Amino acid sequence: MEPPKIWREKRGKYLAMGVECLDCMTKQFPFTENCVKCGSENVNEYKLATTGKVLYFSTVTQTTEEMMGSTPYLIAIIELDDGIKITSQIVDCNLLEAKEGMNVRMVFRVLARNGSEGLIRYGYKFAPI
Amino acid sequence: MNKVGIVSFGSYVPRYRIKVEEIAKVWDEDPIELKTQLQINSKSVPGPDEDVATMAVESARNAISRWKGKEKDIGAIYVGSESHPYAVKPTATIVAAALDVEKNLTAADLEFACKAGTAGMQMCFGLVKSQMISLGLAIGADSSQGRPRDPLEYTAGAGSAAFLIGSDNIIAELEGTQSVTTDMPDFWRREGAVYPSHGVKFTGQPAYFKHTIDASKSLMEELGAQPSDYQHVIFHQPNAKFPQAVAKMLGFSKEQIELGLICKHMGNAYSASSILGFANVLNHANPGDRILLTSYGSGAGSDSFSFTVTEEINNIRPYKYDAQYYLNRSEYIEYGKYARFKGILR
Amino acid sequence: MVKRNAFIIGTGITGFGENYEISAGKLASQALTRAIENSKITKESIQSTFIGSLVSGSNSQASIGANCLRESNLKTPYVRIEAGNASGAAAFHQAYLGLLSGIYDCLAVVGIEKLSDFVNVGIVERILSSTIDYQWEFEMGATLTSLYAILTKAHMREFKTTLEQLAKVPVKNHKNGVNNPIAQFRKEISIDRFLKAKRIADPIGKFDPATYCDGSAAVILASEEFILQNKDINSKVPILGSSYASDNLALHHRDSLTELYATKTAAATAYKMANIKPENINVAEVHDSYPIGEILAIEDLGFFEKGEGGRAVEEGLTDQNGQVSINTSGGLKARGDPFGATGIAQIIEITEQLRGEAGKRQIDSINYGLTQNVMGTGALTYVNILGEEEVKK
């Protein structure tokens, strides 16, 4: 877990800060210096909607070492209320109660810890409303 | 003199709970006796992806989202905890970034056992009152550690409460605050140690009771107030028995302490303990109500506050994600899962 | 139509599986040496070596070509090409372009991966995570398997594809793998074994994914002119089409989760280059790293209507000598998946089919064969079309 990377990505991971093109008005995530649709440099930071619904999900029981502590966990593709889709975990949810179409809201959680002495990566996850 | 007080507040308690019976089973203890002694049925357990920073952020976001002010005005953030995720690297800066209120502000992490949250509140009151800042954020949060088999294991819970402190649109005006501080070896955790140690019975009378009573009495004396002047009173809650006993000693009734007594199902959230009770009181109090809040932190000290609730309180209520929401939601877990979540199993 | 001036003149492959005693360089050298022998050329004829590899090996040797060529006593220039799980096909495509450029007449392509050193499953999941969106999928908790789980759910929801139909994919591929001497697993596996296994990312079960392993595969490519000058060469399989296409890296950025757009696009170009249609293909090696991968492939390559893949597998239309024989080698599932070597192993299977050398796996009649090699969840797909062997002289 590289310190500059954690620092550079904090607005995206902590705040889900995307981008809005002021020319074609498209909202996108993650942040890019140029609009991915029209190429314009005329873009502003845009904070994603913090609520949405689950399009697809899967219960993960086998994962990388740094995430093994959280298994089993739910991973989902979520469509936010502003139409933007993102991939995120669903927490505070009984595994058997997770379902497609479920309404969720953004929460702040630990994404991964680099052992017991390294950095901690924080970021968004979603919880049922 | 300008007024100062609470302008908004937010709570957070993790969803998982473990029952006293479940822990007692592992150590072959008598759960009935324990429950009578502690008057606690279960305690909150943070999920594997939760820590003081995440809980602090959640409570602070709740304080901000129920409130109509501008969070960019926050000039100070203090996070009080005895379980900060980093020994060096502040929790308060993570909170600032997660609230998008970097960068013209002061911030620090505080530690004073279970009263670091109220210490941060006092600092914010001072900064706002002296007009050094217009808005401060004080948070008390803990993901408490209790050594397996230690009596603390039955009560050491987790949670966070956050308070925005300012001088505009005050919902609970500060009437006064008093503290008592002495050097007291009742409870400690050495640098690098995972679990705290404590003086068992020594944590009671000369520590918890003496400091809580002295600070509360001293503040009421200064304000010329009587226990009967208060609609609500909140004390630190290492268990449910201590705050009820201290209330009785000071002359408060069951009704006065009831709303603020939140530890029965969530245990002792250390730095968040008394202030989560305070947050729950604010969710229900009426304009004009007076509230006495006295924290206790081992080591030792107590901060006592007297507040009057204003009409403004109705502008930030109701709010879905209040203390009651978090207290009501729960998933009971077994000791094995608890041990995994708490890192007892490695 | 592209000028037909690129031919496969020889192949070499190692056994796929756990090869603890051999290093990555040595393994690659074994495949390369066999390919040179099979081509009936001298090794000095090789002008450059293209190595396809995702991570090479646990010694983190990026320039794995150096190890391979030293072991092979060769002194050509070399380059390692990385395109995730499709690194083998990527190296093949680059070599193909090298031949068509006219700069080269004879090139070696080696696919290599040595994964048995990574004894911890978590490490390979991490390697695989480099083929999905690292920041916005992997770091948010997704694994390659969990994203294929979502692709599986999308197909099941949209087309009523069943878990039984999905499980028929590895059942068939394991059956095919019995006849492949280099396959890691040479035994049939019952459908219950797949259906009753623990879910690692539901609906994907523990035995559904292809197993990562060690292996190397190599082919020698040559131009018409070179073949004419080297009288010993006795086989040339023409490369009729070779193309690749991309899609958004993250699933959440894709328009559809029931198709792999990159497969469709790459296939359309490859068919055009070869001037044939999907129905002309007799045998195909497709990327069945997960059962849904094969279902999506046979639909997106145009063998079956969209949504009909599950039924096609169930009805045996993809069995050996079915409507189109899919993964006669056993696929990634039975052959094993040494990432970089897989794309070349696919090409070798089709080459052997076209040469009539596939033994018990040989299909009855063949004009064209196809390979499809996928990176990650389909952000990059390579499609190659090979034609009937033109036996020289």
C-alpha cells in the first residue's frame, strides 16, 4: 500500500468524487482530467449520489490475503440515484437478506489494512437503507 | 459574552452485538450473576472493516447531514479515543478528508481514557467562545479492547458520537462546564500493549464515583443549580450499575437518567459512552429542558456540562440515523465470530 | 483480405501442471526447443522471440526471455508482451504483424507462466486482480471470480441460463481433456461435483474456475518465402485472421453484461480478414476460465444466437464433432491455465486439429479453426482464425 497512491486517491475513495463535464454535462466516475465522452477539459469535480440500488451482487468467500479477514462479504454493482454505476461492497447486511434491487446508502469503511504495521486504506461501501 | 453550544450532533454504533451469556459460556462464568452485577445484556462489536476512524466519520456525517449549516466553516476537529487506528497519524485528518473539510482548520487526536470526547467538546467550546473559530467538531469514538476473560470483556463495546459546536442556531446552549483532574492509577494501557489493565475494585469508589460526583457537584454549585432543575442527566457508563448509583448519590431520579442510559445493549463505548447517551437525550428533549452531562475518564478526570435545549432543536429533528436507529439495529454473533472480528484469532 | 503470408510451421508444448523442480526460463525453453525441432528448421533461423507472459514466475524476472533463450542456447532479440490472461495471444499477434511487415521471415512465439510457486491462493487472486480495474473494482473488494459471478448472474437472469447448463461446460471440457496428453487433469468429473461444491463467489463454485498452473507453449511462424527456402519444413498452417479488440476495463462501465463486446468486435474483424463466416468454423478453443466465459464466447463468436449458449452446451452441440467442437483440448479447465501459455496452447490445439494430429481429440472434418483468448473480464480479447493445412510440395 503505497503512501502517495493512498493520498492521491482519497477524494475518490473517501468521498466518491467523480467529474462532471461542463460542455456535454455528462457525469462520470472516477475523476478524469478530460471528459471520457466528449474529451473536453472543461470539467468540475462532482460528488456522486450517496444512495442507489443494487443491480447485481455476489457473496465472496475466497479473495486476496488482505481482504480475507472480511470473508464472506458481498460485492455488488450499484446504480446510484444519479445514474452512475459503481462496484462496491455491501455491509451491515445479512448475507441471506441481500437482493437485487435493494436500496443502499454510502458508508465509510476500511477497505484493506496492510498488515498490522502498514497503512489502512479507507473508502466507500454501501449499507442497506 | 457570546453564546456557545451544540449546533448539531450525530451518533454511530456498529451493528453487531454479543450477549453476556455467549461470553460467559466460553469462560464457564455465571451469566445471571454477571448481568445482575453489570446490568448489561449485550455489547456492540465493530465489524472487521470498522475502526475509530470509520465510526467517527459516520457519526460526523450524521451530524452534518441533519443540519443546514456549511461544514466548510469547521475550524477545528478533535477526535477523542483510546483506540485510534494509528498510534502516530491522526484520526482527525481522516475525518477532515472524509467530510471534505480540508484544509484551513486545526485538528488533533485526544486521549483521556473514556473522557477524551468531552475534552474535545470543551476545547471547541473554548475556541468558539473566544471567537478563534466559528465552528468546531468534537468526536468521541472507541472500539474498546477488553482482554479475553477479563470482566471488561463483557462490557467493552464500540460507538461514536459527534458534536458540531458553534454560536449560531444553537440547539443546546452551554450554561457552564467544570472539570476535576487528579493522577489516578485505576486503569491503564501501556504503549504497544493490546489490552488495558485495571485496578478492579479500585476503579469504583475513589475513581469513577469520586470524580463524577465532584465534577457534577462543583458545576451545579457554580451555576446555583439543583438536581431537580434538570430534566435529563447523563453519566459515563462503564456498566449500567455505576451511573444509576451515582445518580442516586447525587439525588437524581430514575426518570432523569433513563433516556441517557444507553449501555444496556451496546455496552461501554468508552470515549463515546456518556456522549452517545447525551445524543440520545437530544433526540428526545424538549426546548427549555436542562441537561447535565458528566463524563469520566480513568487516570483520572471528569468533565461536567450543563445545557439548555433551545427551540432550534426542532429544525434538526427528526432524523432517521439517530442514536435510536443504531441502538435498535443488531445482529447477534457467537464468540467465534466475535473473536475473529476483534482480532483475538489471528 | 489480408495477404496470406504468415504460417505456423511448428509447435512445442510442455505438460501443464505443477512443475516444482523446473524454473520458468527452463520451462519456456523446453517448449521453444520442441517447437524448433517440430518445425525442422535450425535455431539460427529464428530472428526474434516474442514472449507472452503475465507474471512469468515468482522470481519476478520481467525479462523472462533472457532466461528462456539462455536455456535454449539462442541469441535472438526478445520481447515480453503482457496482455493479462491473453498475453499468449497478444505475443502471437505481435509476431504475426512482424511477419506481415516483411521485416522478419521466421519468428518464435513462447507463452509461459509458472504459478505453482505461489502456494497461497490469495497471491494468485492478487495477480489476477491486475487484469480487472485495480482501483475501482479490486480495491473496492471485487475479485476476478466475483466479477465473473456477476456476469454469470446477468446471463442467468436475462436468458434463464441454469446452473446445470453452466456446469455442463466443465463436464464436457474435462471429458475432452482425458484425451489430451499435456492436460493437467485427465479425468472426467461428474456434474454433481460442480453443483454441490462450496460457492467461492456465488453462483461460482469452488471447482468451476480453471486452475492456474505451470506450463509453456511455443509456435514458430514463418513467411511463404522462408518456407520455400527451407526444404525440410513439412507443414504450414496459414493464419487467416488475427485481431483484437477492447472494452471498458470495469464491468460497471459496460453497456451490457450479457455479452463481451471485445469478443464480438475482434471476431468480426478476424472473420472479415479470413473472408469466412462463424458457421464455417469447425473447431474453436475459447476462454473457459469460468463456465460463463465459454457460454459468452460461443454466442459472441457467432456460433449460437445470444442467450442460446447454455442450451447449446446442454444439447451437446459443442461436444467433439457437434455443430462446432468447442475446447477439444479440454480448454483452460482441464488443460490447466498457465496464463501466458494458454493463448499459445489454444493455437497449438487448433494447429494439431488442422494437421490431423489431434489423436483421439481429432474432429471428423475440418476447414477452419478459431481461438479466443480473453484478458480479465473481457476488457481485451484476441481472436485468431487458422485454415486448413497447406502441405508443402
